[in-house]
Amino acid sequence: LKKVLSVFLVAVLVLALGVFSVSAMEMKGNTMVLKAACDHPKGYPTIIGLEAMAEFLDQKTDGRIKVEIYPGAVLGSEKESIEQTQMGIIDINRVSIAPVTSIYKPISVFALPYIFRSREHEFKVLDGEIGEKMLTDLAPTGFVGLDYMDSGARSFYTVKKQIRTPADVKGLKVRVQKSPVMIAMVEALGGKPVPMAFEEVYTALQSGVIDGAENNAPSYESTKHYEVAKYYSLDGHARVPEIVLMSKLTWDKLSAADKKLMKEAGAVAEKAEKTAWLAREEKAMEIVKAAGCTIYTPDPAPFQKAMEPVYKEYGSEFGDLIKAIQDVK
Ligand code: BDP
């Protein structure tokens, strides 16, 4: 009976998926309307990137392809929005690659602590062969990657005391993205990782549910987390890139010419975002300093050393890929 039941359940699921997998892509006459999600507010670099993409497509197609941008996680928190993109409910989604790691494990290599030596190294890898291959390798999981975006480096911020060495992380409840590699990173430092949606972090810091979190300066600033967690330590433990995903269900409906255009639009978005990023990083640091936050730049070496268990874990599966990234000069 159990077997019959499970076969029945699978059948229902398959049917349900078939019904709900209608893509969000909407045709209004000859106009194709694509829904694009992002969890940042208007004015944030990632939104500027998506706007550049929308404008490029509008111009190149004389208004035949329109991208409607939904900022501020209005279509759902990042992890859930990624699942909606898989199902074709969202056409385009700008997300951090951290939560994508739980759907497509190999992409974890880009979220490994200190995997990239610098911004230059990061984008040499991402815009080169390794990064391009990853964008298309995602396809069986339901996405096509259009491009990457800059997200600087993530660092810890805390409510009560400054983190100066890995020992200071010990025992702290640190919010992380919903991503196994980010969980492993905090565990390696002896902290207690608390996976949580981005939108919930402010209240969690304020109420003491967590002792700290980690992010780049523009996110630390735009979310106002700096108001409740005043100690920012620039350990720069991970340069986790952003990625622009397109639902494979939407992608498959595009003509070959439109697919090509979409990839070009991805490159346009990446370029616009990267320019906006550098300016925003500087501005964010000015704002948090002016607000009285204590900024400390620790020696990254002991942090990097403490991450060895993470490399041991991921190295057993993705050792070749990790080496290939490190070998990019
Ligand atoms: C920001 C990313 C955003 C993530 C957020 C987070 O741009 O996509 O949702 O971090 O920590 O840097 O969840």
C-alpha cells in the first residue's frame, strides 16, 4: 500500500508542477513582459544593474521585451524567490550565490572563504571560462545564469563587542544566509550559525536573538543594521558574488536571437552594477563611520587559517575546481 501511495503522490506532484510551471513570462500582444526580482531597494547597485538590463532590452527590441523590476523582496525572501524562479513564477532573479549553493552544490566554490584573492581575481574567474561554464551548468537545476555582479567582501558586525580575532567569534550567534557553506564558515570559527532571511536580521539583532551578522558595507548600511550592530570588523571572509538567474522555463521559450540578446543584456547589467558598486561601497563606509560605528581591520591571516576545515570538506568533492580557481593569475 505504501508503494502505491508514494507512486500516487509522485503522480500528483508531477501534475501539480505541470500546472504551476506556467512561466511568469507574459505576452501582451507582441510585447513580452518579464518579471525580475531582487531583494534590495531602489537605488542599490543590483537594481541599477537590472534597470540597465531593462533599458537595453527595451531599446534593442523597440519595446518588444519589457522587464518589470520588483525590488525589496516583494516577491518573497531570497531562498523562496529562487524556488519560484525554478518553477517559472519569476522570470529573472538577482540573488546572492550563497542560497543557490543549496540547490546546485558546485557553485559553493565561489562562496568559499578567501577563495578570491582580490576583486580582480574574482572577476577574472567569473568572467572567464570557469565562471561562464558555471552559468550554463546550472541549467539542469532550472536556471540559466545571465551574469555575475560585484558584492564586494563580507565581514562580521556585532552588537556588543568588536571581533578582532577568530577567538572573538567563539560562541557568538551569527546570522548567515540559507547556505551550507556559510554555515560551515561560521562553525569553523567556533560561532553558532543562525540561517535566517535577510529581511528578519534587523529585528533579530535588535532583540538579541542573534549577536551579529555579516555582510558587505552597502548591505550593512542600506538595511540600517549598523544602527543596532555598531561594531564592524573588516575581516573580508568571503567575496560572495551576486548572480542574475533566468528561469529555464522562460529561457526555453525564447528564440535563439532573443537568447543571445538576453546574454548581452546580462553583460550590460553586470557592467552597470559594477560601476555603481564601487561608488556605493565608499558612500556606505562614510555613512556608517559618520553614524559612530567602530570599524576595525583585523589581520585576515588567522581567520583564513581557521577556515581549513571548510576547505577540507569542500575540497574532497571540488578539489580540482578549487585548484583551477586558485591557479587563475
Ligand atoms: C547581500 C546580497 C543579498 C543577500 C544578502 C543576505 O546582495 O542578495 O540577500 O546579502 O545576506 O549582500 O541575505
